[in-house]
Amino acid sequence: MYVKDVTVQNQGGLRARPATFFIQKANEFKASIWIEKDERRVNAKSLLGVLSLGIVGGTDIRISADGGDEKQAVEELVNLVQTGFAE
């Protein structure tokens, strides 16, 4: 399992459009991927799950993955979050 913490950079957080970008990227990988906020953990490939966390800008989240491409998955998702989803 590979785990990394990141702070959400864009002001709007993970609302519908950025969450969709995040999920599309997560679905490019075979690994099981999770996103955590305040002790709640959801499947990072689930739009409803990600939106249910209510992640806003400035929130610290944890991205973890387990599988053959786990490191690449986490690194690319962290990069996506750090760049503010190109907004």
C-alpha cells in the first residue's frame, strides 16, 4: 500500500467538476484507490463517495492505493490535487 497526504489547492475543493477529473484519473489505474478526510475513507473511483466527503479548498486529504500501479496512481492524483485541477 502506498499513501500520501496532500492539501487541496483550488478554492472550490472537490465539487462536481474537479471531482470528475479526479475520478477519471483514478479510473486509469488498476489499483484500489481511496481518499480520506477526517477519518472517513471512500473509494476514489466513486463520484458519490468523493462528493460525500465535502472537501473544500485548504483541506488536508490522504490518498492511498493498493495494487500493481499503486505508487504511480497516488503520485499522479496528488499532482492533480496540487495543481488545482488546472482551474
